[in-house]
Amino acid sequence: MGAAYTGDESRTEAGRRKLGAFPVTRMRMHRKAARLTANTSARLTRPTSSYDAIILGAGGAGLMCAAVAGQRGRRVLVIDHADAPGKKILISGGGRCNFTNIHTAPDRYLSANPHFAKSALGRYSPADFLALVERHGIAWHEKTLGQLFCDGSARQIVAMLLDEAARGRVDIHLGRAVAAVDHADGLYRIRPADALATAPVLVIATGGPSIPKMGATGFAYDLARRFGLKVVEPRPALVPLTLGGDDLLFRSLSGVSTEVIARCDKAAFREAALLTHKGLSGPAILQISSYWRHGRPITLDFLPGAETGWLIEAKRARPRATLAATLRALLPVRLADVLAERIGLVGDLGNLSDRALQEAERRLAGWTFMPNGTEGYAKAEVTAGGIATEGLSSQTMEARRVPGLYAIGEAVDVTGWLGGYNFQWAWASGWAAGQAL
């Protein structure tokens, strides 16, 4: 299920060819960062403002949906309690925004309905978003495993979305918490503070509770339940795992990183793992955390490139070497010493039986950890679970039994792998809803 760690191919001819049908023009940013225009900085000054659609949430999915609908002639209002749009976009990818992944496919998303994301992802692809990025003159590059980043800043992506929203004459109101949401006579009534906005369409795009310091909450779930939609139990995903019990020894290796294959049930990812003072982190662990449940083990293959029988071959080549010395040549020294100590084979390899060495190989290829938890929403990059897809149309994202109510982005029970997949879901689900409003 995971992909091989290929290294940074973005600057090579082979890396460019790998992009296939993707445009490969290297365009430099020439537009000024978008500012909040009259449309995006206005306030609800009239007692009642009427719109064709109201979108709750000015993140990636909400802004995409607003821009698409606005450019189709819909009068759209976006409301967000945050004081700036796209806050999660701004901190993503180390500030450079891993805005999509060229390997996007439905099987790289978790959902109670694994087929739900197919329609939206199929109709708005990474190539479509990349074309938008290039139209705005944003320079980009590919890193490992198909991840696309801005050369410059994540602010360019937010500026691009705001520019697109401005083209659709979208109103964006920030710093306004929603005090009440009502539905009657075919209209949704939204009350931010002492104002009132109405529309026949309401889009839930407020995300999940991951990264609460950014203002993230479970508002989307509460609102969905109020309108009779089911919610799949939310949980932190793409999150570090914590260790206890017999695994505490590994916490002494905080800061040590090595390439592994992390496995949980049928899921497997070959990337770097990082040992921390709380447990396990790094890309491989973040990936596998989305599949992990309390009470289940995970395993790490510490030598993913090793062939069966490698330790017996090492015994023949260097019979006077110890297991610790042999592992030091392949792994970070501190990690090698702890693994050798835990395996407990004493003496030179030449004095150890082949059976003992085979057992050591087995343990190194499938070292079992029993996490006791995660670092929670504070460290989770996304939220798994969310508004149940069984109540939504995969074509339009509209609630099947609540006319005019839509849900998109992270708020929905669709969670992607690490590496730009969740942004692609935001763009695709936002586009699908925007086309339907």
C-alpha cells in the first residue's frame, strides 16, 4: 500500500518526465500577493443579506467552492470565525504548501465508503489544480513520492484562491463566529453576531478539530447532526504515536531517524521514522497512524532493503564481528546498540547458530510496538472520520435528505495519505460542490 522512497527527482529530466501529462513549465511568481478586496473585506451592514449560497469556512475547500460557484454567476458569501483565510494552508509543507500529489488515487484515502471519493477526484485532478497554479504564475517543484510544493510561499496558494474568489465577486467575512443557524421555508439563516444572512444553500466547510491552536473545532459535526446527518467517530490522523510499557526504552533514542517499513494490518509505508521523547513520529509513522486503532500493534522493518539471510552472510564474511557492530554499519549507532541489546545475542557472529541469526533477522524485519495512544489533535495534521458519506451525494456533496445542505473537505469522512492528498480532496470536493450550487 505504501510507495518506495525515491528521493528528490524534481530537478532532473527523469523527474520532469515522471510528471507525465502535467505541464512542466517553470513559471516564476510575478503577481503580487492578493489582498482582501472590497468584496472580501466587506461586513454585513444590512439587517438581512440575501445570497445564493453561504459557505461556512474559509479554508482550502471553502475558498475553492466559493470561487467555482461565484464564477458560475452565483452570489456567494463565505463566513469564518478566523481572522485570516486559509490558515492551515499557510502552515502546511513547512510554509511552502504541499498543494497536491501527482499519484492521487481513491485507494489512498480512508473512508467508511472507499468508493465515495472516486467521483470528485476523477473530475478534478491534480493536473487541473496544477494548471490553476501555473495560470497564476506560481513556481513549483516535485519532492519525493509525487508531492508538489510551491518554490516560494504557501501564501501564494491563499492569494491565488482569493484572486479566484474575487473574480467570482465572492463576499468573504472573517472574524465572525456563527451565533445561530436556522432552516425554514427553503432558506438557511445564518447569524454571525448581530447580522443575518440567508440563502437556499449552505455548505459546511469548517474542517475538523485537528490543530486547535489554529481555531479548529468540531463545529461541522455538531451542525451536521443537527440536520440529521450521521458522523463517523472523529479521531486524530497523520499524528505521532506515543509509547509506554516495554517500549519506553526507545524513548531514550529521541532524535534518531531511520528509513523503515511501518505496518499496521494490511497497510504499509516505506519512509523515515523518527524516535521521539514521547514515542514515534516521522512520515512513516504519521502515515500508519491513520490506520492504527487503540490496542493494535504496529511493526517496523528497520532494514527494509535487506534480503533474507543477510545476517548469516554477514557471519560468513565477518565471523568475529558482533551483532551490535554489524548493525552499526547499517543503522544509526544509538539505535543499533539498543536493538542489539534487546535481541540479546552475545558474542561473535561466528559463534552464533544460524537459527539464532534467523530469529534476529525476523525481529529486525518486524519489530513490534504497542502504542498506548497518539499525541492528539494538537499534533494531528488532519482528522479521520467526520460527516458520514452515506448521507451525501458523491457527485455533488449535497445531503441526500436535506436539500441545499452540502459538506466538503476535511469535515467529511474522507482522509488522505500524507503528502498533498488531503489538499487534493479539498480542491476536488470544493470544485464538485461549486459546480452543483
